[in-house]
Amino acid sequence: MTTILFTDTHQFADWLATKRDSTIVGFVPTMGALHEGHGSLFELARSQCDLVIASIYVNNLQFNSSSDFDRYPRTLDEDVAMCQSRSVDAVWAPSQLDLFPDGQQLLTTGENALEYEGRDRPGHFVGVATVVDRLLSIVAPDRMYLGAKDHQQISVITSMCGQLHQYVNIVRCPTIREHDGLAISSRNRFLTQHGRSQAPIISLALQHMIDTWRAGETEPTTLIAQATSELQNINGATVHYIAVLDGHEMQLTMSVKQGDTAIIAVSIDNVRLIDNMQFVNV
Ligand code: AMP
């Protein structure tokens, strides 16, 4: 099979309409610069759906500065090749005008968008919700595949879908990591060599939180203090937050239990990195 590339939304929608009958449609929204993390979403979608669609849209609304938006890598040819290698049926890569011919009417987000990434990146989740809502309106997939790495994003998108009657089954996909544990991200390429060598401390700190909990510690503040002191070993890093959340919700947990989630955001070399892990017993 050959992955078909559409940049025109009408053509994409017409093509999709011919495919939809008795077909499970899987959708993977991305901003391109595809890596193995995205690849794993495509693979899972491929194994569960008849038709797999990837979108590539660098969402201006979710960047906090125009320079961040401008420097975001655009690698469409490589991305289509990656989709082809994972047997994605179609890549839909609309322009802003094509996706929003009527202009961008911003949605509002709820309480789960207020803290953490929402606090540090004002407007970020409004941008995410606005674009994902529009993408879903056009693709109307049965299943949408999202990475667990973006924990709060899944929460915000799930709420948006509920409020706006976007009936889609959201599949939470495991975080794919480099061999040293660093969560794969398109931002990793912006790290200096030194920063890159230090960055695995983030996933190690998360893993140590899980290990300490497995050894019997259930007090979130103790686990957070431990992780904080480990992250302070990274030269020039800024720790934005470390928190332990109740299950997949965005509320803090009072006493850490199976299924809770530890989340961390740290900037190294001014590159903001986020990661999380779930407390599960082996
Ligand atoms: P992005 O292109 O960064 O907007 O990401 C598109 C999708 O890929 C989102 O659902 C992300 O959570 C997911 N994703 C990004 N990095 C990873 C990773 N390392 N492992 C699994 N999923 C990821």
C-alpha cells in the first residue's frame, strides 16, 4: 500500500467518505517531525483499525511565542515516509487557511487546563482543544490515539470531547523512550550535548518515586521532595513542577495508590521537557 498525502481538506473529506462504510477509522493527530513515539501510535492504530489517518498540523495556537512556532521542525517528506513505513493509509496536512477557512474561533477549556502546563503556557490548551475539535469534526474517527506522555493534554481533550459531543474512543498509548529512559520528543533535538546527557535524570527521578512507593512510602510530599533533590543535580535546570495526581485525573492525590500518576516538567537549556509515570505494582 502507499500512503496518500492530502493537503486539501475537501479532497481529503471526499476520499474519507468513500472509505467509511463498516470501517473502524483510527486517527492520530500530530504536529509532524515524526519520531518513534508517533510511530508507536500508528502501529497501535494499525493493529486495531481498518483505516488509519494521521494529521500533521503545526498548531500556531498552542505555542507561546512566535519564535517557538517558527523553529518547530517541519519535515513533511520524512513524515510521509515514516507513515508509509507504518502502513498509515493517509496523511492529512492542511494549511491553517484550509483547516480554518472561517477563522479560528477559540474554545474555552475547563478546570483541568488551569494548572501545570496550562499555568505555565497560557492559552496552550485552548489552542489544543480548538484544533483537535476541528480535526475531529472532519475525520470523525472511531478511535483517536494519544500519547500518555502528554498526560494533561489527554485530560483536556477528553473533557472537550465530552462537552462538544465529539464521540470518539480515546486510546491512551504508552510513552516511548530512548535507551537511557528519556521520553522521545521532537524538542530533544534542541538540547545541547550536555543537556542531553543530563535529561535522563527526569525519567530516573520518576522511576525512583515509583520504586520508593513500591517500598511502602505513600506520602506524596516525601516522594516529591526526593525527586526535587535529584533534579537539582541537573546543571542549569529549572523545575517547573512535580506533582502526584489521582489516577488519570488532574487532582492531587492525598495518599499515593496504584494507578496514580507522577508528573514532572523541567527546562534544560531552555528546552521544556515533560514526562510522567504511573504508580503500578510489578
Ligand atoms: P505532537 O506531534 O508532539 O503533538 O504529538 C502527537 C502525539 O504523539 C501526541 O498524542 C503525543 O502525546 C504523542 N507522543 C509524543 N511523544 C511521544 C512518545 N515519546 N511516546 C508516545 N507518544 C508520544
